[in-house]
Amino acid sequence: MEKLTNSQLHKKIKKALTNEGTVLFIGSGVSAWSGLPSWQRLLDELVAFIENKGISSADVRFYKDTQPLIAAGIGRNILNEDEFANFIRSSCRVDAAKPHLIHELIADLGSSCYITTNYDSLLEQTLQQRGLLEQYEVVSNRKAMDCAAIVHIRKKNFIFKPHGDVGNCESIILSAEQYQRLYENGDKAYVYRTLETLLLTRTIVFIGFGLTDPDFLHIIGKIKNEFKHNPRDHFAIVADVSNIERDYWFLNYGIQILSYETLHTENGRDYSSLLPLLRSLITKNKKNLQKAFPQKLQRKGAWITSNQKLKLERYARYLIQQFKTPGDIVFPLMLKRYKADGSYFDHVSSLDVQNTTSQSFILTGNPGAGKTFFLRQYCTKIAEKLQKWCINPKENTFPKIPIYIDLKGYSGKGTLRTMIESQLPEGIPIMDWIENNKIILLLDSFNEVDKKFLDNHACLHELKKYNYENTVVIASRFKEPLDNLYLPEYHLLEIEKDYVGEFLEQRGYTMPDRNQEEFFAHFQKPLFFNLLKQGKLTFYSDPNPISPLWSYFNYLNTAFNDSFEYCLVWEDVFQELAYNLCKKGTERFRVVELYELLAVKMIKNDKK
């Protein structure tokens, strides 16, 4: 990235704000305009609140200027739940604080995607006054599924509050201990994963942060290594930043800072120059955008604009982030390759296939053999090539665009097209590019398509259409329904037994005296081998062929109890779910069915 002047940055930020998907990241400096405290003032108010209870705040005072997160943690531990909730409501001036002009200007900037570390609801109130709030999804750190929903490449109209919301004080993140719950292996690690994905796949404009704010430092520090290789444009609007500071943040974190000057008064610094700056960034008519120069694709009739290239880079980064796997999850997976006529051809490694194969094929394998893992890893490799091209395109070349689809969601004629179009950002002419053979379609779980769509061949007919024009890889437990596609088959084999045995021996695991073949068979499947490497399986003193299964259920029971402080026996839940599936003669179930079953089980438990 090229270092820009303030004037150039202003133009670049203004243009970025017209792009769909750009996220405004709002810090405590914005709420300060409505009279809410900064981090330092928040700790001062915490000290006063504790002392008003007749309790000593000496330890909080000792740390608040040098170690604010430690001070916050000490103060949080002093207060009980009700007292802490009252303090948060008081510090957020609930029922008293009103949105300021700065909130109106932020809403006018044009973005419909927000992240904020503020607990208050001033942004929500601004949107409510405009009659827009009902269009937005407000997501805190309470539910993993809500967090997962907002990282989709096309997701708009959301307010993500990773540090919690005043409306639910249990969600508030204030202390160092609470921060740790969001990161590493904490019980709310999905929050950091969501934040990380948004930061790595979207253009971000930070507003209302100081460069020494704990929130800002904690977030940026956690993804420093990612930013070193992150070509995305990230901007921050910050007061009184020197050229040396700007260079530091640009070189180390990839953040380009648009600085504005404040005035020093008797009452402190005057930040009023921020308001006209924000006003100058508002684009009243998005149609008056700079036209992009088209770049010809490899085949005649297909074009890509610079704006589409930016969207493709964002899409590639999204795939890489979504499907990335821990670096230590590496093991030798082999495939048995068959010709289209079904005759055996040879053996080949999964990595060789992903690195060299550009033809269509059917990927088969037993349950847990790693079909989904293979497709996602393959998708990531293609996405990495696409991303590199978007950053540094070579003349007269255009890489394949990977599209991963889980066919479990197939619901009839025309579904596949809808699923394909929904994967990419708006404004991408994907159907035109399909006609020009520019995609690799990775289709998972064909065998889990609803039986009626397999019987009437609706799904198969759609697959044929795309197979004629592009590279298609279809994962299925069985190949027979796909025979008339006349594609070669790659059958995933288990992890080599010697490799598994060596791993178990190195870890000091005791082999069972009997049924060793069945015992090993579990860990030759990538699913169970991964669980073992991640420490989610343990060995009983007398292991047997089914002990790995019970070990994993014990892990689920313990993890659920630790996270929700509720005792639930997952074996019973899945036994009943499996029984219901057998009665219906299907392998598929909707998530809502699991929710309903969980609700029934929990009600029964509560009555005991």
C-alpha cells in the first residue's frame, strides 16, 4: 500500500464509504459527545461508585492509570451482579443521554454496517429516530449463531457489539479476565473469530478511538500478524496525529490515519473540527462515483471493473478466513483415483489433487473421511490464487473463482443458481462469468439432498448444466446417482494406520489388547483424528472400540456445562434424534429440530 497525504486519504475514505460492505468501527470518543465517559473517566466513576458503597477502592486507584484493564477487573470483582448492572446503566446515562449531531453525521456517511465497543444504545436511538432500526440486526456476544450470521460476504444492516450491550449487563466485557473469554480458547472465542473475519474481509473506518484506547490496542494487537499481510484498506480518523505516528501505524498495522487538529482550551481539548470533517465525507449521490476502467478477461465478452476486482478480493479473503484450519492439523490423506468408466487408475495425495487438478470429478468417502475438509481446503487454495491476482493482476489472465455450496440446503429447481448468486457480493456478474468458464464449483453433501429432489433428479439436472460449462467437484458418500455425469471418481481413504499408531505411541496412549483394528479405525478418520489432536478425546483406562465416542460425548457434556452452567447429557439427545431420523427414513435434520428436542429435554430435566 502507498502512503497517502491527508487530502488523498480524505478522497479515498469518501470513496470507500460508498462501497457496500464498508464497516464503521465506533469507539468511546463518539459517545463522549453525548456526555458519556471515556475509558479513564469510566474508571474514575467506578472508583466513586465503589466508595459510595462504603468500600475501599485503593486497589482500583493503584492500577487505573497504568493498567486500566486490571483496575476494571478489581472493581468488577468488588461489586455483585446487581451493583455492577447499576454501575453500567449509570455510566451509560440510561434514560438521560441522547444522540448528538455526531451520531447523525455517522448515520449519514452511507454505511449500513457497524461495529462498536460502546455499551450504550445511542447509535440505535439515531437509527430508531429515522425509522430504520427495525431493518438492523443488533448482535452482542451472547449467541454464537448470531455472530456467525453477520460475517457473510453480503451481510448488511447490522450493529455488532462485541463488548456487550447495556440492555444485557451479563454481556458486558470490562476486565482483562472478561477480554480473555473472547480470545484464544475462551468460551466466547466465536466473538473474536467474528471480529477477526470482519476486520480481514471488510474495509474498516475507525471513528472515536484514541491510539492509546485499551479497546483499540487490544483489538489491533490481537490481529497484528494478520495485518502485516493484509492489503485491505483500513482507515482511522484520529485527532492530532504526527507524521511519525502515522508512519508507525501504517507500517506496522496497515492502518491509514486521517488526522484533524483540535484546539486547546481552558476546559481541555476542543474536538469540534471533527464534525465538519465527517460532514465533508458524506456522499449525497452514490451515482456520481468515479467510473472504473474495465479489464478484459481471458475470453471475449467478459469484463471486470476495478470495483468488481475489489469485491472479488474481499470475497477471496472471506473464504480464506472462513475455511482456514489450524496449522498443526496436517496428516497424510490419500485418494484412490478411478476413471469415468469406473476402472481403477492410481493413488494420489489430496494435496497433489488440490495443487494440480483443474478437471471436474466426484469426491467420495465414508462418513468422517474428510470430504468437507478436502473441499474447504481446496476452496482456500483457489481463493488464495484469486486474492493474489486481485492485488497484482497479470495482463490477459483471470483465475478461477471458487464457490463452495452445501447442498443440504437444496430445495428444488432453480435453488442452485440462487445459492451460487448469494455467495458473492452484489454487483458481481457471476452468471456471465459462469458462461465464460471462470468458476470452480465445489458442491458438498450431495447424498444429503432431500430424497424427493434426488428421486425426481431436479438437483442432478442443475448440476449437469454447470458441469458442461465449468469445473465442478461434487462430494458424496456414494457415486451411483451421479454416474450419468461421466466424471472420474476420487475416493478418500483413511489416514494411514502406521501414521496413527506412531502418533498414539508418541502421546503415550495405551493400545487395547482386543479389537485393535476397530479401535484404530476410529482414528484413521480425519474427524476423530482431529478431535484427538485438539485434546477433545481422552482414553479410558481400558479402551475399547466405542470408547472414543463416549469420550467425545463426555467432552461435549463438560463443555456445555462449563459454558451454560447447565447439566445436559448429549448422548441422550443424539440417541433420540437418531431414532427420529430412522423413523422418517432420512439422514438430514433441520437445526430447529435439534433446538426443539433440546427444549423438551431441558424442560424434563427442570421438572426432576
